Amino acid sequence: YPLCALAVSALDLGCHSVAELALESPTVSPSSNFETLVVLFPGNPGIIELYSKFCEQIHQDIGEKTAVVGICHAGHSSHNMNGGRVFDLQDQVEHKVAFIRMLRDRHPSANFVLVGHSVGGYILTQVLKRCPDLPLRRAVYLAPTNTAHR
């Protein structure tokens, strides 16, 4: 398995979607055979490339039956700034929910480990609320943003 697939861009913005870019990697293609899928939600500035060594280390430590995928924040990718569109926190949450649902549909037998760094921790919590049927093995919070929302 590749060490880490870095998913960039945003869903349905007239450019490559996150799903298309992620699925170009054998790590998350429908034919991949892994038991656990680790998905990293980054902190700001949301550029997933900054986490590549971290993803590689996770993969090395966990083992070969695990795929590791990171997803940038919509509009924060160094590859595509989505035509200048601004995405708020709710947009970021919906972006990650769509990505998780796509991965779940593609890999119905995989267990998930979700990792959230900083604001990615807040996004992780919101994803779990919106995806209660996700086969979650573990949620990992790294220096999470502690925000009280009503």
C-alpha cells in the first residue's frame, strides 16, 4: 500500500473533486484491500501536504493492512484555491462529511480511525455527529480546538 494518499481540492466546484483525486491513489481505490482506514483532518492552514511525514509515520507504525488518507480544507490546497471561493467552518464540515461518506461507500468493510488536529478535532466531532453509522475503531484528537457551539 502507498504510505499516504493526500486528497486535495473540494467537492463539486467545477474542478477535480476530492473523491476523484483521492481515488487516483491505490490506497483508496475500490479495489484496495485493507482492514482499517485512517483519515486525517488537519488544523489550519489546512494544507494536507504539511502532514505527509506524519501520515507516513502512522502507516509505518500501524501496519500494512491500514491505509492512511489526509484531506485538505476546502479552498486551502496549495494545488487549487477553488477560484477564490471562501469556505466557512460549516462548509469545511460538510466537505469532510461528504468525503467520509464517499470512502464508506467505496469501502463498506473497512473500520475507520479519524484523526483531527486543532480545528480538525472540531471537524472530527461534527463528522461523527453526522455519520453515526460509521464503523469507528477510534477517534484521535491532537491539540483539538475547544469551541463551545450552541
